[in-house]
Amino acid sequence: MIGVLVAALLTTAPASAQTKVTTEWLKTLVWTNDNPAGDAFTGSREHQTTVVNAIVADASLVSPMLLFFAAQTAYSLNRLEDAALLFYGAQLRASFDFSRFDIPNTPDTGHTARYLSFLRKTIGANVNSAIMLQPKRFAAAIERLERWNVVPSPQAFYPEFANANGFKTPAEKWPSMAATLKGRFMLEFGRKQARLLQDAQYFEAFKIVQAMNLGQVTDTPANRDRFQKANEEMVAAEKRLFPAK
């Protein structure tokens, strides 16, 4: 994995009061490798808290891979809203980066795409299932994401894109490209899901469906019937809240 290649060259950052994100500071961070639950930053709880605080405050120098690590670290610290912000931000920045870098952009053609897909799936299994059971915190994370800048600084630290062949999209197009990506994400998922989860009928049905999908309830004929009915109730609620035009 990319973390193996890069982290082996890095030294462990001291657990200090460091809160300002710089490229040199990012280069000192160390993370896990091939964790089935999703890789994260290592160190003491105090150090992990410092890292999450810093990246939440300023993600302008942070690549998608490191944002995913920060999301998983925040999740382990029980900072669910921050974890959601960082996780969705990582997805947006990854989509943006694959649109501008000249690098293979599908898991079957590129190592970077494969690793970021792994992080999205593993960390998403934790963060999505937890944040969506808390509609108000989900809505708060989405509201914060609305103000989050997808376009990173030109000096951002991008270890996972080191082998890219430059850029295929000129820099003057980056702001509009990022705005389009975020707008689509918010329309199709962020704002829509926030509204759905705050609807009582949808949310009660959603909890049943998620519990069944995660294997948290016994697979019995009665529960399968509840699962089917809950799916139908979710569809009905979505049609009611978002009628076809």
C-alpha cells in the first residue's frame, strides 16, 4: 500500500501543541498500513487529537489520502461529526484530483485509485453507518462541508499522487470544476440525505434497513418482511419529499 512506501521514510511526530498545518509537519505524520477497518494516523490519543484539530481547522495542504486518515482517526476518537466532515471532504477532493491530475483514475487501472477506493469503502463503512443514525449531526457536518474549500493550496502535500504525469486540466478551470463536483454531491447526496434523515417516516425505516444490512438483527422471515416493508417506506418518503418534476 502507499502508506507502506511513504510512512517507512517518515519519523513519528512528537505529541505537542502543534496546531498549524504545514507541509513539513504533514511529512512527519505516521499512519497504519493495510488496516481492514481503514488506515489512520498513529500515536498517543493526545497526538491524534492534535492532528485532527489541525486538519479540521485547515485542510488546504492536505491530500485525499491524509484526509481519509484524519477521518478514521476522528472516528476512533469518537468525534463523529468531524469524522463525517473529513470523510466527505476526502471524497470530494479525491474526485477533484482525479479530474485534474494525469493519473489512472479507476481501481483496476491505477494503484492510487485502488488505495483511495479501499479507504473510501472501509472508512465509509464506519463513518456513514454511524453518522446517519444521528440526523442532526449529519446535517451539521453537511452544513460545514458547504463552506469547505475543495481546491487545495498549490503547496499541498500529495504523496499518493507523486507519480502523476502533471495535470491534464489547467489551473484556471479548477475552481469551476470543484464547484460543479461539490454542487452535484450536495444535490444528489448531502442536502438530500440530510432532509430525508430528518423525516420521521424515512428515518424509522432507514434504521431497520441499516440494521438488517449490517447483520445486527437475525435473518428471519419476520425480519425479512420488516426489511422489505421498510424499503418500501423509504421509497415512499423519498417520493413524498422529492416529487418527480
